Amino acid sequence: MAENKKVKLEKSDRFNIMLRSQFLQGSWNYERMQNGGWAYAIIPALKKLYPNKDDASAALKRHMEFFNTHPYIAAPILGVTLALEEERANGAPVDDAAIQGVKVGMMGPLAGIGDPVFWFTVRPILGAIAASLAADGSLIAPLFFFIVWNVIRVAFLWYTQEFGYQKGAEITKDLSGGLLQTITKGASILGMFVMGILVQRWTTINFPMVVSKVPLAKGAYIEFPKGSVDGTQLQKILGDVAKGLSLSPEKVTTLQDNLNQLVPGLAALLLTFLCMWLLKRKVSPIVIIFGLFAVGILGHLVGIF
């Protein structure tokens, strides 16, 4: 293909894609999660890069695969993908596996960055400032939060998408040198560390079965007075709680207490491995989700969970 016939995504095209990417969660589903919103965002690029309808349809089909990450962190991944699709449309040896590999390799590690940065840092800080303004009776408090938050959010989407687009072009120039494979491998390793943190943080399994009951000596637990409690007595009770005295005259040890002393989070880790094994066996994610619901409900009814 001649140089002057090369197709290129202009800045206006990329800006339009950034705007559409804000609907990434628009058709979220339990099977492929954000794939519909991702495809919606990238459609204008595919139409321009592949004038032939069959080529455009094939490109859209490969972007209907599973995709899920933080909705804002998707921007740099989208930028890299745009660069790869552009190079492929211009004849570069970029196959479907390379494009999908970059998406999958980046979405996991980057997903763990989005929550701490946006939900746990930027948004609470802006909310606290807005709440302080509102407490002083300022009418601009809600406007401050709305405007500043969206300026930060849109700016992040645009500039990180552009950063990904520029870096994506560099990746395609070194496909034979293994840069793409190196980046994907490094992202996968980082993703494993992030997944290990998220499993402990977001997965909770509790086994309330009582293993033992040991009577406590007098003075090791709080003796609640009979009848009503006055202020002095309540103050003493709260002080005893702060000292670590037991609320009951016997120490109850559950199976979960023993597991926490041995390996905290072991049950959650084993459940994660089980789900991974089922997915490798081609079990549908929907079946796994409903299976977890059923096991959890039955386990609660019989007192296991």
C-alpha cells in the first residue's frame, strides 16, 4: 500500500472515541462484562480503518470478546488498541491474538489502580471539600464537585488515551523484537499480584461453626449490672471494652478463628482457584455465579456459612 494511501485516525476521530468510551458500562453483562461498551466506543475507528464491510465486521467481532477493567483506566488500553488497529489496517503484521493479548494483558493490572486513585482518593477529597463548602452554606458546593470531578475525569480519559495511542504505535514497530510479548508478560505478572490483593480484600467467607467454649476467670470478662445502667456504669463498661475484656463469661472459638490464625484468607483463595479451574473447564460464568448463590444460601441455612 502506498504511503499516501495510508489511513490514519485524526485527533478529532480519537476525541470522538474518547467521548463514546464514557458509555463503557452502558451494556455491562455478566458474561462478557464491558465488551458492548468497548465495541460501541471503537466503532467509529473501525469504520474509518476498514472501508470494506466484511473487514469492519471481522474487526468488530474480535472486539466483542470479554473485557473488564476500571471504566476510566480503559482509556490507555483503548489508545493502544487504536494504534494496533491502525497499523493492521495499513498492512502491519498484527493479528487478532496480538490485539486481544494487549487488551487482556493490560486490563487486569490496570484495574487495580483505578479504585485506589479515583474512588478512594480523588473523589473523597473533592467530596470532602464540597461538603465543607456546603456546611458553610455555600451554593457552589454541588457545582464545585460536579465541575471539578468531570474536568479531572475527562482530562484523564483524553490524555491517557492519547498516551496509549502514541505508545501503541511504538509497540507495533517492534513486533518482531518481542516488545509486545514482553509488555504482555510483565502486565500478566503484575496482574497476578493485584489479583492476590483483591481476593483477600473483596472475597469474604466466614465459617461460624463453634469449635470450643472455654469459661473465663472472674475479671476477664465484663459483668453487666442488672436493671438500668447509669452514666458512670456505662463509662466503666466502655472502658472495659477498650481494655479488651470479653463481653461474655466464656471464650467462644469458631472454625473461622482457627483458620484466621493459620492462614488468613485461605478459604477465599481456594474459592478463587476453584472458579479459575471451572472457567478453564469451559463452565459458563453465569453458571458459576448462580452456583455460588445456591451454595451460599444453602450453607447459611445449615449453619456452615
